[in-house]
Amino acid sequence: MTEERPFSDITYEQFLSEEKLMASRCKKCGRLFVPPRSLCPHCQSLKMEWAQMKGKGRLVAFTSIAIGPPFMVKEGYNTRHPYCIGVVELEEGARIVARIEGVAANNPETIRIGTPLTVQYLHQGAQGNLKTFLAFKPV
């Protein structure tokens, strides 16, 4: 589905706050990019449009992170409580790196490549300063 709003009038983060996973689609070659790009790296076209993704895909790669950046440490992640980051191949073909929720990051041998995933929006912060992060969870 193509979003009608002009490409330059709204940001990827604004769409996330609306719980929409958006890609940019090149009007010249049709390739999809998530997160969106204003220039197609394949054909160098500047003619891009928004395309809404279904938010379904499969896990193609992952890692468990035990020593994360300060904002993840603030959320309680550490060597005893790691978190998982993965590459998700969306049904539409684009790939994105995102947090993977609902898996045992402290027991990575139980996480399976090919696991079907669905999008999850994580809202953090205080009202008026709410930020939305993209994650995926097993179906």
C-alpha cells in the first residue's frame, strides 16, 4: 500500500509513532528500503514514495547483546539480562535490523533462524516526550 503523504513532509519516526512500518519505494526501479532512503542506492533515482509494510517477516540473523549502550543499560539490560537484535526479512522483501522481543536472549541456542515474526512498537518516555522504537516478536 502506498502512503499518500509527500515523501519529504513526514519522517520515518513520525510513522513509527503512528504504529506504521513504512519503507521508501523507488518510483524508477521499484526497490524497497527500510529504514527509508531519499535516494535509491540501486539506480540513484531521487523519485521515492512511501510504502506501508505489513509488519510480518522472518528472522534471518541475530545476536544477543550483553554489553549494550547506556540507554539499553538504563532499561535493565546487562550481562545477566541480554537483549536480542536481529535482521528481519519482511514479506515484501526488504530487510531491517530491529530488536527482537519475546525470545530468550540469555539462551540464544533456542532462537531459530526462519522464525516467523510480527512487528511490535515499543513506546518509551513521558507523555509529551514519548519515543517509539521498532521491534519484532515471534508470531
